[in-house]
Amino acid sequence: MKIICTKSNLVKGVSIVSKAVPSKTTMPILECILIDATTDTIKLTANDMELGIETTIEGTILQKGIIALDAKIFSEIVRKLPDNEVIIETNSNLQTLITCEKAKFNISGKSGEDFSYLPYIEKKDCITLSEFTLKEVIRQTIFSISDMDSNKLMSGELFEVDQNILKVVSLDGHRISIRKIELKESYEPRKVVVPGKTLQEISKILSGETESEVTIYFTNNHIVFEFSNTVVVSRLIEGEYFRIDQMLSNDYETKVRINKKELLSCIDRATLLVKEGDKKPIIINITDESMQLKIQSQIGSMNEEIMITKDGKDLLIGFNPKFLIDALRVIDDEEVSLYFMNAKAPCFIKDEEQSYIYLILPVNFNAAA
């Protein structure tokens, strides 16, 4: 095999597929990036058997062939090469010569035939949306997946398609994040649970452009994302997702309209007094025209007041400040509406159309206050 491509193209391709190289594996071939130049395109692939990524890069194929190279060494070499054309050539002994200007590296490769290719997926059932929309939806929900392995379903996100609406849901036992997106067309109903790791890696690769589209294909066991010369194939998480509709309610005793930036800045300031890992709640006292926020810790205390518009009853309630910050940070509206039932019921932050809903459970602050 002999190929020529620019360093920038190679770096971009390698950084995309590297996201599917496992950090630990008993199969050394999976620690490799596959360079496949057996057809008319140069394809790079990595696969950890749960997540596989394939991308094509521009370049010239002088001699067709295939090789698997150690991902860590190869990506380090590529990153540190001069900014110029790179020539990669292999011989029959799988020795690979990487040349750029006066720099020459000779590394051992592995047979491309031994590499675990991405599973073949029948591409029938699909939806289309913009790269920008998908990147935003992931950003606005991914923070509330659970990183505990005890419940696999909580480590993923529900993707539910119903006619022209895509609903994405994540939860971790203390909060729920929901985003609803209107699609350009209507589709057959579909529900799958996508691993959070897959979505985090996709989010890093997506350009986020509104003109670029992503096609998402569904099967019983896999989900495929296709966009800008890249294919990402991921296993789905098996099991029936939680019935979140039973946890949602439109009833409230207290509704608050508040400037989002003011509220976020205030909670952010309050957390200066909380050490990492310290579970100090922020206590919110809602009265007729103001919301008073208090926090008390070993370091000190803080107390601040924000003007609000209120409907309904006065309320004293406590929350984990991080959960409020996570939700407020990803909302783009200037003003937000918070709905409360009582001091022991969840708070809902949502817009009129319910295109986003964030449910946050309160904490019992009497013992901690």
C-alpha cells in the first residue's frame, strides 16, 4: 500500500476515529486504526466492539492495500509531523514507512484482514436532522445521564421518534432532562436507548453547522449516525426505558418567572462556598416579588435576593445547586419559568411549548441548614 495525503486531513481523520479506540482491551488488534486503501477512497476505521467509527479522508492512492497500525503511536506521530504532505507505504512484512519532509518513521503494522470491521447494518429505518440540532440536543441532555454502571439504562439516552417529533430523554435518579425537536418529515414510531459514551463522542465530532445533515439509522441492536464523510455505529442499550410520563405533571402551586442569567450567576456565586463532594443545598425562599437564595457551609454563608414574577403560594425549598446550574446553563431563553408543587415535590423548569423540560428533585435541607 502507498498513499499520499496532507497532514491536516490525516490529523482530522485520525482524531475522529480515535474516539472508538478502547483504552483497555484483551484484543491487541482493537488498539489499532485500520487504514483501508483497497478501493478508490482512503478509509480510517476504529472499533471497540461497542462503538465503531469510520471516516474517509482525501488523498491519493498510489498502490492499493490495507494495514492496521497501533492507534496511540500512529496518532502521536501524525500529530507531530511537519505541516506538509505525508506518504504512508507498507511492504509485504507489514512494516510501515511514514514520511513527511525529512522526517521518516518506520513502525510495525498488523494485518488488516484480522481487524474487526464495523457490523453491516441494513439502512432502511432512518430520520434526518441538522448537525447543529443533534449537537445541541446532546449538549442539553447529556449532563443528566448516570455514570454508575449499576443501571445500564441510566447511562444512556432515550431517542423516541413519533411522527415528526424526536424526543430525547436522560435521567440519573435525581433529575430528568427532556428535549423535543420538530423534524421536517413524519416517521414511523421508534424507541431506542443510545449509550451516553456514543453521544458524547459524536458531539465532539459534529461540526454543528445548520446546513450539514445527519442521517440516523435504527435497527434492533444498533444505531448508525452518518454525516460529513463519517459513519458511527453503536450498539444500543437493551431494556425497556423508564416510564417518565408518570413522573411529569402540569399541576403547580407556585410558578416563578425569573431572569435566567441572574439566577444562574447567583447560584454559581453560592457554590464558591461549597467544597467539591460537599452536599450543601441551596435554600430558596420564594415570596411575592423576590426569591431569596441562601447557602451555608464550613467556609461561610451567602445570601442574595432576585426580583421575580410569582403566581401562587410562597415556598421554602432546597436543591443541589449543581443540578440547577446544569439545567440553566443549557437553556437559551432569557427568562425561565419554574413550577413547584411543594417543598418535597420536584421542580420543573420548562417553556410554554414544552420543547424542553428539566425535572429536579428537592433535598431535605432541615438537617443541613
